[in-house]
Amino acid sequence: MDDRDRKQQIQSQGELPIDGLLPELQQLLTERNAAVLVAAPGAGKTTRVPLALLSAPWLAGQRILMLEPRRLAARAAARFMAASLGEQVGGTVGYRVRMDTKVGPSTVIEVITEGVLTRMLQADPALEGVGIVIFDEFHERHLHGDLGLALCLQTQAVLRDDLRLLVMSATLEAEPVAELLGGAPLLVSEGRAYPVETHYAAKPVNGRVEDAITRTVLEAVQRDEGDALVFLPGAGEIHRVAGLLRASAALPAGTQVVPLYGALSPEEQDRAVAPSAEGERKIVLATTIAESSVTVRGVRIVVDSGLSRVPRFSPRTGMARLETVPVSVASADQRRGRAGREAPGVCYRLWTEQEHRQLQPQSEPELLGADLAPLALELAIWGIADPFEELAWLTKPPAAAYSQAQELLRELGALDAGGKPTAHGKAMAELGMHPRLAHMVLEAKPLGQGEAACELAALLGERDLLRQTRSIDMRLRVDALRGRGAGGGEQPDAAVLARLAAEAREWMRAAGIAPQQRQARAAADADATGLLLALAYPDRIAQRRGDGRFLLRSGRGAAVQELQPLSSAPYLATAELEDSGSDSRILLGAPITLAELERHFADQLAEEADVRWDRQAGAVRARRRIRLGSLILKDTQLDRADPELVMNALFSGIAEYGLDMLPWTKQARQLQARIALMHTHNASWPDVSEEALLASLPEWLGPYVGGMRSRSDLSRLNMAQIMESLLSWQERSLLDNEVPTHIKVPSGSRIPVDYSDPAAPVLAVRLQELFGLAQTPRIAGGKLPITIHLLSPAQRPVQVTQDLASFWQNTYFEVKKDLKGRYPKHYWPDNPLEAEPTSRAKPRPQA
């Protein structure tokens, strides 16, 4: 078909608002390598723009790649464009989506999903043979769309300045995108939309949204004409509303209720968007999949719950969860516009006008709340060391989530310590699965569990197959997929089972896994589910700690909410967790044995000696522990512990109790005090204060505690000897001279000095033994006077002084009167400085 015939064929389909803008767009892309096109819903951008570029001179036999965020939209757009040319899909127009490709040797326009573009870029960074990449519905801000644009911009800047980039959107703040594209020109098409009458709720929804939606839908189909498109947050709500509608007597005769969400088969999705049969009506219950790109034919009524379900990744827990959030104003307008695509329509919003004014203007980019492990792996393979500086982003990925994603990839063996991709990581990326699932499949293959891993990958990519079953046991889902029956009597939908089985076979083909004979397979995967889950989620291996509570390898807590057989499993491999509170709720898992953990995670096990002070036993206890992250797999007594670890544990016990735990004698304490006194006058002397000794236990006590493990062992220490060892020979001699243990008084007695308070040493001596001593004795080289406690004959203090001369002159005579009255037989001279000192009642008579 030549260009003239092609144009005539397209024009025969009718005029669309975008048509008037196409010549200008063609001219701009001839002159520039980038442009931004904003076109309202119904303008025809998705199906007319690629066809209009087929004859562009710069295309010169190259292909056009157009990205659609969803498989349904990609297939629908390709079919519509092919039909516009009077061809079948796979001719001039084809598509590539995950597990479904229809292209041929003559294909020029390839409609692809965003993940497919990433794979194409990794295989050929220059995109040889591609003339333009069109990013359709970019306002949805899917992670792979942002990634694809960032990579294409680098390709354009480094390898292909002739590669054209066109960003198209229905509702987008276009200026930042145009700036990101180097100041690209911006075109705007108003589109063609019929008026839509909008009704808000009189008051906020109270109770289940499913009940409110059902009431509104039934009222709408009785009041208004045409088919209805109902927006709900997820598949669960869709199935519940479908059940309520079908059971209602108010549902008009000849009205079909059909679901529309991403996990349905292509045939089921196509049936939902096809026009109703003559004389029939339909109610399409859809997720955000129907917001843009796809036109559900015949729709005149939109009922909007105002909710959507988006992924939210928590760097705190390392887990992603789906969160139900209010839609943005832009999304709500997109949904409302679905009712006015073909004729005037009506939109019922289940929120009030006041609530509408509180909605966010735009939806948050998926990049900000998603699990970034796939992104981090793709960038590592692309060769990006610093994604924040090396790539041009419309929105940069969150640093914390990106760092956590890299850590997971290292744990899976996809990245080395330096962040470079390993051969295993490259093989993971080539499979096109989430890195967790890709790792599981590749690791399972040599174990003979490849087929079982692919089945499990298909199941994990689907919302829970047994939504009504209380059991968290993933093995029940595997049995259901294999036709062995399901738990609790629940029977999964046969079409869903067939689709999952087909997906598993496709994964097997991608991974090069041949189907096994039934007998061989039964023997190989009798109970491999737990091991396979552990390979995919190594950070979520859990160990039981009682009452349905578990400890995850990552250190987080988790719990099985309802009592069931797996509540008491020693170990679980958990596949799905709900991040809530201190303990996450385990939603899906399977048991795994200790032997499997030891065998298959041997390279990740850490052996450690846990040597610590046991307060209750008053001794060091040594244990040998085998750890997998935070999990202690084995804990046995360690007979030959590292002496240094034992010593450190002993010191921690001493530090906990204080130095009183050591066997101090009076002599040892006195020596400590004497050394402390010297330190106060000369900082070069050892600091033997309690604080200093506790802080330096290994240095001064270490040489004496070899082989000791308990408090009783410590009782053998000679603390006086240890204190003395802190001094040099010269210091010991100086200590005896300057800070003596005893002082010889005039009576001839050697009186011990009390150094309990190094700042004020005490000499307690009977007053009569000091007769004739005029001045107070001084120590520490004469720097410190002794504090003298003058005692009565009965050894009771009668006076305390540091100035003996003043005492003799001013106080002695008063003290003498008192003592002479109480001790009349003792010697109390009038002149103490000339009297003879005595340790007796009276001096010995002179011979």
C-alpha cells in the first residue's frame, strides 16, 4: 500500500481532532529530534500519530516503537491501526508485550509495553533500525516509562542524535517534560469530547465501598442509557461488586457484568472492551486499566469509586505493599471522560464536592513508591554507577529505596560488592521477571526444580489464587494450579488456572527448562515450595519464636494472625507480608527445613562465638552460634573459646559490677590511695581512680586474668601486687619516701596513715605520743600536711588539726583539763613541747 492509498484508507475511518495537528507534528519531527504532544482523550493521538509518521522522510525504512503502559492498550492500539490500513496485526503494524508477540518481516510500527523497551535497549543501546520512540500515555508515570525515557535520552545524547523521541499524554504538566527533552516544542490538541453530566455524592461514603458502588450502579442503569464503566481499586472489589450485581433483582434483564483488570487473559480483556451485542447492555467493572488508551465501546455511564491501588515500597521494612489511595483530579477527569467518548454521558462520583477540592492535582509517579530492585538491576547492566547524576530524570528515584534495592540484588547475587552486574544478574535480567523470581528460577533449574519454580513465579505474579482460603500455605495454591484440589473447598476459576499454566510454560521456555515426566517431577518437587520461596525471598526467611510469631532474617517481626498448622512451623519462607505495626502480617508462605537452609544457604551462614558475661551465673558463658542474618539456626556450648573474647567478657562483667567485684584488701586499697595522691600532685604518675581503672582494664588487669572465667576465679588475684606493678622501681622507692605507709611519732611508735581520702591523709594517734612534736608532719615532698586525729587514751578523737603548732599553743590547755578529769592517772604536762612523749599512761622512770 503506497502513501496515498494509506491516507485514503485512514481517512475513511472518519476525521479525528488530532488530524489537523499532524502536518505540524510531521514538520517539527523533520526539524527536531524531540517533541511533546498533549491531546485530550478522544483526540486520536494513539492510533493516528504512528500512522502519520510512516511516510516521514527521516524514517527511511526504520521502525516506529510506540510504548503503551498496559498490554491491553498495546494490543488494542495495534489492532485498530492494522484495521485502519485494512491489514491484520503482524503486517505493517504489530505488537510486543510480555509473552505475546505479533510482528512480521514487514512490520514498521511496533506497539510495545514499557518493559519490552527496556529489554530492547539492553540488547542494543543504539536502537539500530529504530527511527522514533513514542511514549504514549506518559502522564501515568509508570516506572518503566520513566526508565525508558531516561535511557533513550542517554542513547540520543551519546549514540544516536538522529533518534526521535515523542512524548504523548492526555493530562500532563508538559513544560517539565519539554525542558527534559532539551526544550522540545510542545503541541496541544483539545480533542473531541461530548458533554458529561457529573454527579457528586451528597455525603462521604459510610461503610463498604462495594455496597455504595452497587447501589449507585443499579440506580444509574435504570435511569440512564448505554453501557456502564465502573472504576474500582482492585480485583477483589471487582469480584465482590460483580457478585452483588448479579444477585440483585434490580439488575435490568439482558445486562452482562464483566470484569476488566490486568491479570485477566487477553481474551477476557478483549471481551470487556468489545461493543455489546444488539439489544444487550453491559456493566464493565474495571481498575485504572480503563482510564486511558483503551476505549470501552458503548459506554455512556461512568461510576467512579474515587480509589486506586498503588504500590508503596517501605525502605524501613524492605517490603512493598499495595495501598488504596484517593485518585488525583487528573485521573478523575480521565475516568469521567470515558462517558463522553462517543456521545453525551453521565458520571457518578462517590465523593463529595468538598472532598474533590482536597484531591491531589496529579498522581504520584510510580517511581516514588515502587520496589526499585528491577530498576536498579537494569541500570547496573546499562553501566550506570550513579543514577542520580548520570541520567536525566523527570523524577529522580528515592535514594533510600534505591540503596535498599541494590542491597537486595547483592543478596541475590545479581550485583558484586562494587555494584557491578554479575553473570547471574545479567541472566536474571534477560528473563524479564522481577529479580526475586528470576533468581528463584535460575537457582531452581540445576536442582531439578525449574518447572516448579516457573509455576510458582506465575502464581506469585497473580493476586492470591485462593482469596477465600484462610490458610497462608502456598502449597495449597501450587496444588490447585496442578489440579490436585484446593484447600477449604474453594475452586479457582478454570480460565485463571489455564492462563497461569500457560504463563508458567512461557517462563519455562524463556529459561530453557524442559517439562519433566510426571513421575520424575513428582519425585523432584514433592515439597519444594518452601525452598523455592526462600530462594526468591531470602530476606523473608522466618524462624518461629512462639504463639504464631516469627523473626524474619532481616530482623523484623512477623506473625500468622490466625491459628493454623503453619503457625507452629519451626521455619517459614514467606512470600507476601503486610507491613503493619511492629510485626508484619504473614499472608503467604511455606515451611522450609533447617537442613534445606544449611545446604542451600551455606555461603550465607555466619559462624560466631557468642562469649558474654552471665550475670546470674557470675561467670563467662561461651556459645557457638550459626546465624542466617538475624536468625540463630544453631546454638551450642563452645568449649574452646578465643581467650581474648573470654577476657573481654570477663571485663564487661567487672565493668558492670564495678571494681568492688575484685578481691581488694586493706593493704591494696591503701596502695591505690597512695598512688592516687601522687597522681594529684604529678600527672605523670598512673591514674588509679575507679573511672580510669575501669576504662583501662585490659592494660593493667589483662596480664593477670589469663584462663579466668568467673567471679570465684577472680578471688585469687593479689590486688596489692597488681597495684604495685603499675609503678617503676624508682616510683616505688619515691612512693615509700614521699607517701609512707607509716609515720614514726615522738613516742617511737609507727602509726599507719589512712589514705582513704588522698586529698587529706589521716594520722590517728594518741595525743600523748606527740609530746615534743612542734610541727605537723608533711608528705608528698612537703606539699601536703597530714590531718591529725588526736586521740584520748581510750582511742577516741578529741581534736582534728592540720596545724599542730597552733593546737599546742591555743587548744591543748582546754583539752588537757577535760582529759585530766577523765584520765587522772595519765600524764598531762603543762608544757607539751618539752614533755616526754609516751605510749603508756606515764613515761617510764629514768634509770
